[in-house]
Amino acid sequence: MIVLGIESSCDETGVGIVRWNGDGTTTLLADEVASSVDEHARYGGVVPEVASRAHLEEMVPTMRRARAAAGIDKPDAITVTIGPGLAGALLVGVAAAKAYALAWDVPLYAVNHLGGHVAVDTLEHGPMPECVALLVSGGHTHLLHVTDLAEPIVELGTTVDDAAGEAFDKVARLLGLGYPGGPVLDALAREGNPTAIAFPRGMTGPRDARYDFSFSGLKTAVARYVEKCDREGVAVPVADVAASFQEAVADVLTMKAIRACTDLGVTTLVLGGGATANSRLRSLAEERCAAKGITLRVPKPRLCTDNGVMIATLGAHVIAGGAKPSSLTVPTDPGMSVQVSVA
Ligand code: ATP
Ligand code: MG
Ligand code: FE
């Protein structure tokens, strides 16, 4: 079975093609992504209308490249991200998926973007056992419990305000470092001292929700620190701020992910989303997982950011699990709950 996945929930137009191997794994046949990230840079964040227009321009060329790379005329099934994501951006991918499904006379499966971030790891690291997944990107921060990739996922916690990647972007903007902020802050943090400034760890008090996150207080604390430096006429120790901020984010994310594994008796932790590129998040996750005997699985960076392969891979699992095809009139679901895997 050859499955083609279409992704357009944010600023990446992705078309991926995989072959289902029948043993819980897939083989990658094509992975084409066109990102509009550069077009959003001067606004300091993703502009939905700009993203939608870019999808419209890139969808057909990306599809053409993917089919050429895989050397196929048409797949056996099409899967598409139906939500969660930006309404206008999702519409472009879903409309395209419906048109191709109709033209090729193949079934359509409308799947949940978040499950794709977990499923994609099976490409490199084999079948997925029951796991806890920590998804961190510009738009999402979710702690999930996945028993089976073909089944609905349980959300353990999420952010009550900013997403983790968004916090990196906002702090970078505050420090005048440009967009996207994650890679710049990560590089700067290498020269700084992570214990120089005691930034707050949000939602870690005894009465706070066990698995939820909050990053807006941390962002405000960084802003106050910078203002204080300005007021006192001292130079902002930018590398120390970056390192201390990054440590606070990585500390809370990994602490709650490990806590979820321990509480549930789950021995596999999967990371996903563009912010998993963060070097400190990775090293701290490795350290803490090793200490607790938890297996850490992290897809390579290209597969952590949004792409079509993750949607094709999730689709293959869902189809193999016996899901029924979606209707060609299925609507997009921008606020889709993670508890729904196929619409
Ligand atoms: P999604 O729909 O999954 O939320 P997105 O476009 O918002 O998609 P991604 O493209 O997956 O997110 O990732 C981009 C985000 O990851 C940005 O917020 C960026 O700052 C952050 N990021 C990238 N590299 C790093 C890094 N090394 N450290 C921290 N954050 C990073
Ligand atoms: Mg993106
Ligand atoms: Fe994503």
C-alpha cells in the first residue's frame, strides 16, 4: 500500500509518500516541503493570510516533485491534515486532497496533525510501543499518551498560554534577535551560563496542574530583567539571558514529560515538533530519561518540523487499523481535539 500525505496546517506545504510495510513501519518514498517561513520573518511570526497564499502557490509544484521523486503516478490512498491548524491554510491542503482523491479515484483519510508528529518516528526507529509524546513547536505544546497510533490519543496536558516555540520567538524578539527565535537563542545560549539568572518555572507549584505548561510568565520575567538592565544602564548579558531562559523551558518540559512517564508506567518518550531542535531540550531529555530507564525517541530535525511524510505515515497506521475513508465533504477542523484521530 502506497500512501500520500498532504500537510498545510501552518507555514509548511508538505507532500510525503510512504510505503506501508505491514509491520508497523513505513518506507519513505518522497518528502517534499516548501516553507513560507522567510515571508513571515519581517512580521515576527506566522501571518495566516500569507501562509494560505503560499500554500496555494506551492501545492501543485510540491505534489509534482513528490510524485516524481517516488516514481509513482498515483497512490493507493491520500491522507491530509484536517486540523488543528490555521483555518485558511488547512483549507488549501484539504481542497487539494479532495480534488486528487476524486481525480485518481482513491480513498481520502482526514487525519489529526498532532498524531502525525508521533507517527513519523516509526520511519527511523521502528514500530511504536505505548508512549508519552511531548510535542513542542511554534503553535503547539502538548503532552500526550499514545497507546496505539491507529487509536485516538489522550491529551495529558497542554500550555495555558504561549507555545514553547512561540516563547523562544517572543524572547528573541525582545532581545532584538529576529525570527524565528529558536535557532538564534539556542546558538547564543552555548556561550552563556544557564544558572546566571533564576527565571521562573511556570506551573510547577504543588497546586498546579500536573501536566500543563505556562510560558508567558517566563517571557515577562525576561522582559523585566532586560528593562532593569536598561534602567540601571548596564549592558544586557544576552548570552546568559538566552542560556537561563532556555534552561527554564527545557527544565519544565522534560520534568513534566518524565513525570507523565513515571505516573503512567510508560517506558518510551517521543519528542516531536520544530522546537525539539533545541539542543538543551534534547540533552536534558536524554539525561533525565537515562536516569529513569526511559527510552527516548526523537525523529531527525527535518521530520520534527511539519511535513507531508508524518501525515502519510499516520495515515498508513490508521488505514491498517481499519479506519473508514472520510467523506469528500469533510470540513476542516482548525481547533481539532487530539482525541479525534480521523474525521
Ligand atoms: P506547528 O503547526 O507544528 O505548530 P510551526 O510552524 O509553528 O508548526 P515548526 O515549524 O514545527 O512550528 O517549528 C518552528 C518553531 O520551532 C519556531 O517557534 C522556532 O523558534 C522553534 N525552534 C526551531 N529551532 C529551535 C531551537 N533550536 N530551539 C528552540 N526552538 C526552536
Ligand atoms: Mg513551521
Ligand atoms: Fe506541527
